[in-house]
Amino acid sequence: MAVEYPIIVDNITKHFRVYLDKGRTLKELALFSKRRRYEERKVIDGISFKVAKGEAIALIGHNGCGKSTTLKLLTKIMYPDSGKITMTGRVSSLIELGAGFHPDMSGRENIYINASIFGLTKKEIDKRVDDIIEFSELKDYIDNPVRTYSSGMYMRLAFAVAINVDADILLVDEILAVGDANFQAKCYEKMRDLKASGVTIVLVTHDMSTVKTFCNRAIWINNGKIAAEGKSVDIVDTYLAYMNEKRIEQINDAVDENEAIAQKLIEMKERKKKEKLKKEEEKKNGLTMDPTAIHFGNQKAVIEKCEIINSKGKVVKALSTDEPYSLHFHYKINKPLDEIVVGMGIFTLEGLWVFGTNTQIAGVKVDVKGKTEGDIVFHSDPLHLSGRFILQCSIIEADTTPCDYYNEYTKFDVMKASRELGFVYYDTSWEMNEAE
């Protein structure tokens, strides 16, 4: 049996003109023609897809990617610059809250106006008006002007009309986000009934759990193009992993941009601290143990730099839960020493010790006899954590005397793309056993 496709989108494109400085009056248009400068932006760039009868699909992507524009093209609120959209059957849409409602008319009067926009006659609306009012749960307010309605009441009335027009295609754009939990559940239950009855549904939403549980397929739109299309579970996981990676890149890019300024401030602070430490060392025979200081120790050996290196070999302050990482220590020897112990620790912001080790525990001898500086690298498997953490770094002498000890060297982030709860992360799976 041939598959029936109520929606066929064939290679559509859409451009918008964004005016940099547009004249508003006839005088401005005549005298300042250069003020009409604009730039052309391609919002939709060659999108093609089909939706089968009775199928529910989701359009997902970051804000500004073109998914809502695609939905408006399907409703014929606007038309593509090129390409073709074929829609078969009556279309009902929930694109903007209260679209088609007159604020000074009552809810009942707006039911007739809105339903007539969807193509229903007065007799058809008369048969459905009681069902619409009952579903909206607005019986006590239905004869009040809709300008007195809250956003949630607007949504209730708009949704109640849209699902009672015997539509073949239902288009929904994130509108259910304003409803309360009970009404949202009621709406999704109704939409499941519509899908089961053969209504084709296209949903634009940022609620990935709804996409996974309600939609058969998902289409990921990225910068006006289809990045991926397939089963909703697979596409959502791919999209979330991509967005997580982009977030990590943004954090690390911001760190890179501010690195020069931050380094100058660090150098200034370090000079002042070293001067203060030098005076204290002279008074206390070369040893300072101030636990409130950023770092303390006798300064015979100092940590010049400790860098977090991600799996791509880049210096970062954000990691993914599933990537191995390294700590690159560069130290300087100020006074003769035979051996040092280099250590690290990871703490939560509340001070909970997550993990710690040092070269002595690991059985690695760091021989610095006759040296003035050196490097040592700590390698680690993925942290399997999620959240913001504190990195502690230290150099001590073999007899545990602190040389340079940072209780808080830096803060760093560990992020995951999946939606599990808690700050510890590890791979899991579920298995369902059928009852005998």
C-alpha cells in the first residue's frame, strides 16, 4: 500500500531583509535614501521532508535556526522564496498565542471568529461550541472580553478551538509551555488521540522529553538546513550532544579571550604576594602556614603553572563527562632540593573532597637535584562528574613540608549532554523483562 503524505516540503528557501537604518516618513525616504541599507539573511536554505498521515514529527534546533519560520511557511502565513510546499487536507495551527482573537470580544465570540478562520461554517461551529468551552475549562469566563484573560487562559481557548475543527493537519509551536501541568497533560492526551485517529502533527518545541515520548520522528534544523532526520530518540541524543559540545567551546573561548587580562592581574597579585611572603619567611625562618591565603609554603619550589588539557590537547576550563584529561604542571626550584612531591585534588564548591592523589602515592619519584625548573603531567580517565569543581594543586618536600600549596588553584566545569540527575555520572542501561 502506497504511503500517504499530507505534507510534502520540496527544497524551500526563505530570505529576510534586515534594515540597518530604515526611514519611516516620506520626507526621510526622499532625503535620506542611503538610510534604507539592509542585509539579506537566508533563514531557510533548501529544506526538504515528507510527513506521513497520522505521523507526529518534531522540528528541533537552537533559537534562530529556522524551525518556527518553517512552521509558518507550512501554515501559509508566509510563502517560500523558492521551492514548493504541498499540504493535503484541512490545516489547524497554534503558532502564536491568541492569533486571530479580538481583545474586546468575549471568549464565545472569539470561538466563532477563530473557528471560521479554520474554514468552519456557523452551523458546524454551533455543534462544537459546547465541546470547545468544556475542554477549555473557561465556562465561568467565556462571556468576558479576552483582554481580561491571562496568557494561560488564552492558550486554553486557542487550543480548544484548534483541536475541534476536524483538522487533518495540526501545527503547534511551543504554545503549550504557558499552560499549567494538569492542562498540559490533558492537551498531550488529546493530541495522542488525534494522532491515533490519523491526524498529522508537526510540533516545534524545546522540550526534548516530549519529542522523545510523543513524536515518531524528529528533524534537527541547524542554520536553515536539515542537520539530521530520523527516529526522535536518536536525533534528540545527537542534538543534545552537539549543544553540549558547543557550550563547552563557548566557555573555553571566553576563557581564551580574557586570558591576557587575567594573566596581567595574576602577575600583579603574585608580585605582591611574593613580596609579602618574603617578609614573612624572614620572620618565620622561611615557612608560612596561613590557611586563608591563596597559597602558602616555604617557596623552595613553586608551581609556575598548572593547565587542564582536554582530550584534543587544548588548554580548557570546561570538560565533558566522557573525555579523558591531563594536568600539566610547570614548576620552578628556588632553593636546592633533592626531591619534591607534586599533588592534585578535586573538591565540590561546598568543600567535599571528590578525589586526590600525588606522585608519592603513585610511586613516582620527582628528582629535582641540580634542577631549576621542570614539568610533570598527570593523566586521568574521564571524571564522570557533572557540575563546577575546585582544583587543588601542591608541591611539598618529601618530609611533607609545604613548598607551594593552593587550596583553590582554579574552578572548572564538567558537563554532560544527557539528562540524568546528580553530579556523579556513569553509563547505565535498562532492561525490561516481560511477565510470564
